[in-house]
Amino acid sequence: WDGRYRRMSAEIAKSFRKTPSSAHFSGQNLDGLYIAPDGSRLKLTGSSYSLQKNDVVETGAFAVFMLEGRTVLDMRAVSEGAQPSSRRTTWELALSTRNDDGGKSIVVMKLTPARVGIDGITLTETAALSMEKSAE
């Protein structure tokens, strides 16, 4: 450093430039009840959710958006059991269908834990959760 502040040249400034966020609304309708093999139940309605694991019920709001060509489900709890909460959970969301023995299509939701940061979406080392949509 020579003791002077100078404006970066256009060439140097270009090397620090990042592409803008490409997050946008996904347009997917996820409304319904999804059940995991362990009995956990996730009910999505509009932009609200209710997640029941064992005897604990977590409620809150969720958003679904696209980032870097991947679908992200972001859930923010407002209560967990009888306690207020501000916990946030982010998942990479993948939907698929499978046919049961009778030929009926069943929607399968695979949720892989993820983090969204300045550099985009990063999957965590935690195991994915698979749930099937119930006819209720």
C-alpha cells in the first residue's frame, strides 16, 4: 500500500463482480398432506405448514422458489409444540411420481437439507427425507 486510495480500474473491478441472484418464484402448488415412512406428517396449505413428528407439532410459513435451476423449500417455524420458535429449515425439493400396485400415481416429495447463501445453494451432509402425498 502506498498511502493513497485509488479507484479500481474497470478490469480489476470486473474480477470482483458476481452474477446477480437468479432466485424466482417456482409457481408449484404443493398443497396437501405428505407422510414419511417414520410417520411424520407435513401438511402444506397456501403458504402455511404444519409438521408433526412424534407428539410435537411445528407450525409456520413456507416459500418455494427456484435458484440455480433447483427448487428450494424454505420453512420458518412460528411455534414448536407449545413454545414460540424462529427456527428456519431449508431444503432442496424434488417431486416425482410412482405407481402403486393398482396403477394409481403417487406423488413423492424428496427433501434434501440445504443452505442458501451468497454463493447459491449448498447441500448439507444430512440424509434426505422422502414423503408421499396422501389422498387425505
